[in-house]
Amino acid sequence: MVVGRVVLKLSFWFITLLMALFLYLTFGIILDNSRAIQRIQMDVQDIAIEVFRQDKCVANSTAKQIDKVLKNSLLNVIEDLQALKIRLEKKCCIQSIATSGMYDSRLNYASEDLGAKIEQICAEPIDGTNIFKRLFGLEYSSNQPRNMLNSNMSPGNCFGFRGTKAEVIVKLGRPIYVDTIEIQHIPKKLSPNGDTSSAPKVFEVFGKESLSKSSVLLGLFVYNNSQESLRQAFEVCSMAKYAYVQIKFQQNHGNHCYTCIYRLVVYGRMDK
């Protein structure tokens, strides 16, 4: 009986030991697997983050390339449209000149229709100026300098400035060998007060190849305020092609308050 009890107890402890060993091994394997799974999860997250970052960089790069292509395409379209507009305007202007007979089939290179524009102006506006007008570019809101570059000879549609002196640089429609300058004023019968003493009298004309180069004197002229010949031509001889003409108005015909320039015309040749 005693031997049987001893064997039974040994068997119980042996079985308990085996079960403890089994549980230890089982839980150890589960724990190792859990840690391995966690490491795998972390590796997957790192890989996902890296892939997302690279994809984002690729996406940003692609978006920038697409944006650049679109901008270049739009700029090309805009340039083509502007070139087409200029060609159409020139064609219409040439047809108008050819049919009107007003300019003896010659091109007025100081016409806005050919792309001429006021490049620089040094004059005191008739209405005066102040800091707000300078800030918003409203110094010449009336009697603008560009008025003398168009063919509208309506009373008051002139470049007007205070006093008798002004300096204007006009960018011509094309660089040319200048050969004729014309000044035109309205007749007394169209003037609101019947007075045309504001017409220019003494003025100088200079040629400029570019704004950075010095001016070359082309002539000193006197406009005769004769009612029989309100449009007067002054011949010049330019030895170079000029892209700009500079006009310095010195005197008018007696008006001490202001001067009006209604029309400026510049003729010339593309080739010498």
C-alpha cells in the first residue's frame, strides 16, 4: 500500500511537471510569435510610409511637370493670338490708308493703329497733379498724350499741358529712317472760343535708336498757325534707323496758360 501511494504521488508530480513544461513552451512560442508579428507590423508600416512619401514626391513632381506644360502651352497660345491681332490691325490700317487717300499711301509710324505709343512724358498736366493722381496713374486722365497719336481731330481731343514746354518720347510702330514730321491743329472755327493760340510753335525733333542711347537732333522747326495750312510737314534727314522720336515743344502761339498738340505724324522708310 505504501509503495502504491509513493508511485501515485510521483506520477502526479511528474504529470504536473510535464504540464508546466508544456505550458511554458506553449506560452513562450506564442510570445515569440507575438513579438515577431509586432516587428512585421512595424516593418510594414515603415514600408507603407516610405511608399506613400515616394508616391507623394512622384505625384508632386508630375503635377509640377503638368502645370509647366500647361503654362507654356497657354503662353504660346496667348503670343499667337497677340501676333494675329497685330497682323489684323496692321492689315486693317493699311487698307484704311489705301482707301482713304488721306496719307498719300504712306504709313504714319506714329499712329496707334501701327503700334506706336507714348514711352515717356515730361509735362505738367492741364488739370494739375497730386500724390493720388501720381499713385493711380491719373495725371493725364483728360487731354492724354496718346491723343496726338490718333486721327480724331475733335475739339479738345488733344495732348494738353500747362505752359509752353513739354517733352515727349514716342515709340514708333517700327524702326525707320525718319524723313518727315507733321503737326496738325484744329481751325479757329472749330475752337470753342475761336482761339488757336494754344497751337505749338517752336519744337525740336530727335531720333533715338533705343532708350539707352543718346538722342540725335533731326531738326528745329516752327509751326505756322496759318488757317490756310493747318497740317504742316517738316522734312528731316536721318542717317540711322530710329525706333523712337523725341519731341521737345518750346513755344506756342501766345497762350500763356496751356498748349495743345492735336496730331503728330511721322513718315519714313524701312530701308535706306
